[in-house]
Amino acid sequence: MTTEQNDGRRIFITGVGRGLGLALAQRFAAVGNTVFGSARGVTPDIGLTGRVTMDLADEQSIIAAANKLAEQTDSLDLLINCAGVDARAFGAGEEVRGIFDVDAATFNAVLNVNATGPMVLTSAVLPLLRRGRGAMVVNVSSQLGSMQVAARNGRDAAYCVSKAALNMVSVKSAAALAPEGIGVVMLHPGWVQTDMGGENAPLTMDQSADAIVASIDKLSLADTGRFIRWDGHDHPW
């Protein structure tokens, strides 16, 4: 994106109720962008232009939220699919998240939120993105969606599979939308000190969020289909 495109963008970020989504919304809003956000519940007062209530596990909730968003803005320049869960959100124990530990319902629930939800939402807000300036979709993935990394790391198998699925959704979306001038990028935010990442993670929220904003500001259609890290460097597949 050019400097002109970075000035006053219309941005929609999911998961702004807490964690990385909240941190990104605060930063983008602070520099003059028009920021809309979604959460399942109440969001903090962080200067958002608008907000919608949305449950990524529920297709009808996603469609209703997209319709509500369309009442608040006629275009989007940037969609950040940030909200996500792991198996603990559906009752899995801390140490019982291996590939043969979780039941099918939990496995599918994680996949539904982390991969199907962003796919449905992107489709639902496409009319807004098509009217945007240099529109980009950034899907917050994970290093654990990498085949090379997940072969060695990652206790939560459902989470790993869901992020790998999100990467494939992103690649297919990038190919489909490139002719329309809309880019799609996958981004690993780093191992961050969030509720999900834990207090032993090496990156603070501020470090990750600052780097992500800087990396997103440099993206253009030429980057579509890339899997990048928080610092803008390519991530192994």
C-alpha cells in the first residue's frame, strides 16, 4: 500500500474485544484510520468508528454482522481476520489436545471458527472490499499452520489443522480475487503473550502489534498469496 492509501483507510478487524485484535484496532485508529471491529460480546471503548456483534461459529451471525457493517460504511480498504480459538475454548484440557485426544465435535468447532468463519466473512464483505482502495485481506494465521513447523511443534492438533486450513482458504482466495485487484495475505503474528500464547511467549503484545501494523502498511497486490511473519519476512510453508 502506498502512503496515500495508508492515510484514512476503512478497516474492519475481527476479535477486537481483547488480545491482538484489540491492540491492532487501537493502533490503526490512533493514526487516523476509520476502524470498525467485531467481537462476540462487549468491546472496550477504544475509539472505534463502529462495531458489530459476531460469532464466527455461526454463519447467520456472520452474515448479519456483514449487513450491519454495510450500514456503517460503503467500502473497506482492509479486512483483518484476527479472531481465533484453540481447543481449550471448547473444553479441552490443557494437556489433552493431541491428534488422538480431541473428539470430533471439538476438532470441527475449532476448524469452523478459525478457517470456515474467515472464509464466510470475507465472502460476505466482498461488496465492500470491491469498492475499497487497494483492498487487502490479512488472515492472521500461525506458524503452527506450517507443515514444516507443526511436524515438530504444537500441542493443539485442532488449532494446527485449522490454521493450515486457513492458509489454504487464503491461497484459494488470493487466486480468486487477484483479477479484481484485491490481495490476500496470511500472517503469523509471532508467539505472543496473549491468553492463548501464555506468559512465557517471547513477544509482548506491543512488539507484535507494532510490527504487524508496519508490515501491513507495506503490503500491495504484489504480495497476494504470501505467508509472512509479523516482521514482513516470508514464513516457511
